[in-house]
Amino acid sequence: MLLAIETSCDETSAAVVRGGREVLSNIVSSQIETHRRFGGVVPEIASRKHVESITLIVQEALTEAGVSRRDIDAVAVTQGPGLIGALLVGVVAAKSLALALDVPLIGTHHIAGHIYANRLIGDIVYPALALVVSGGHTELVLLPEEGVFRIVGRTRDDAVGEAYDKVARALSFPYPGGPHVDKLAQQSEEEIVLPRAWLEEGSYDFSFSGLKSAVLAEINRSKMKGLDPDFAALARGFQNSVVDVVTTKAMKAAAEFGARQLLLCGGVAANRGIRERLAARCEEAGLPMLVPPMSLCSDNAAMIGAAAELKWRRGQFSSLDLAAAAQVSLEEWSV
């Protein structure tokens, strides 16, 4: 039974996970309201909020799971990637608990957690391809076997979540703006067609900074003509461009690498447009698809417990001098 801690950004979370699949508790304390006034996450404030709440969140996770500290076999924690100050709070808390309870410590990769959140809802069939879409990451990750990660495509600039938030600000939506853009896009019958960044032939990388610039250019063009920008049509055009690129590249990569299953994961996996289009493409191709429920898409400790179980079964533990790291290689974290 693992006690897992996640503090990579602006959610303080602790969970108790049994066998890497059974979630006994998953407590998440969000800081959205705190950061909304600033239009985004302020790292120093996020760290202070983690310090204020981490002890209470861990205790609540144990209480809800109906277990005591003596029942815990190991403590898992997000080592990175993420905001270094925020990560430090979780790592120090996890090291203290592991030392006090005399149990192993498991430093865990944040993206591995997002990917293995899918294991909390079903079996992963290998080789599998994961499409990771979040605020800071857009990646295509091949899993040739359990616990082994190979990145075949990644963002070269803005991740999907960053692009959504920047476009949301241009459309006058509050932070976090992604859900607002998604909702507005679904409501519009009109579309302002925007460019697709396919990059060079055969590339599975992504680039969304040009798309964000295209949205801003459309807004400025309308204002120069004395017209009110059609925000709904812009939102639909932006979303369709993002969805076309990520789903097309994911399906091509799945075919090239012989994936037997496609995994959708990350905070932006909650986006209705991406979920629906990818599900339709997978159904057409006869490719099984797994996607976590909304509660497991955003940052949470249960996903960290699911990924850490890979290390637990193999006895691959971290030392108590484990250091938080803003950047950690997913491929090197492979079991």
C-alpha cells in the first residue's frame, strides 16, 4: 500500500493506492482561486500554499482511506518535472514520512503518473502509445512494454495547455481559460479557419505558438476594421486546428509503431473536443482507447501512486538524498 504525494504545480494532493490500481483515497486541494487574480500560477505563492496544506492533506488521505501510518509500505512523491519550489515541499514531506515510518521512498516522474492514471481505470495493452496533453507538456510517448517510455514527439514551444490559456486571455476569459475556450468552441456554428503546424514531413513534434499568433492577428484585424471580433468562431477555429494536429499525429504514430492501444492523459485530456475527436478516430481505426475520468486528468496523487507501483514491485527505491528537479528525463525514469 503506497502513500503518494503530488505538489508539482498548484495542486496539493495525497492519496493512498493499493496494488497500483485501487484508489483508497485521493485528496486534492486546488489553488485556482488564489492564482486567478494573477492570470496564472505564481511559483512562490504556490510553494507557500503547499507548505500550509501538505500536512493536513496527507492526514486527510490516510483518514479517508481508513488506514494508519503503520499500514503504509512505501511513500511515493513527484520528483519532477514541475515548479522547483512546489516540488521541494512534496519531496521534503515524503522524505520525512519515509524516514519516520522506516519505509522506502519512491521518487516518481510526473508524466509517468499522468500516463499510468489510465491503469487506475483499466488494463494497459502493450505496445501502447500515450498522447500527453497538459499545461506544460504535449508529447507522444511509446510504451513498448510496462514501465518503459520512449518519447517520439514533443512540443517545440507552447504546450497545448499553454496555448489554450494564452488564447483564452486574448478572448478575455479568466484563468484557467482552457475550459472556457473549449465550451465556447462547442457552442459556435461558425469557424474562422486557422493554420495547422504540421512541421517537416514525418515529424511527430508539435508547435502551437504560431497558432496563438494567428488568433491574435485575427483579433487585431477585426479591430482595425472597427468590428467586434467573433470570439466564438475564433475559439472553434483554434480548437479545430489543435484537435486536427494532435489527433492526426497520434493516429499516424500509433500505426507506425504498431500500438495496440492509445492512452490519452494530462490535464487537457479533459478537453471535450480532443476526447471526442480522438475517440472517433480510434473507433474508425479499430484501436482501443483509454482515457481517465476528469478527476484523474488533472494533477493528483493517485496517478503518482499508480506509476510508483512499477518501481515498488521491482524494489527500485530512491535514497533519502533524493532531490527535486524542475526537469527529469521520462525515458531515464523507465523501470
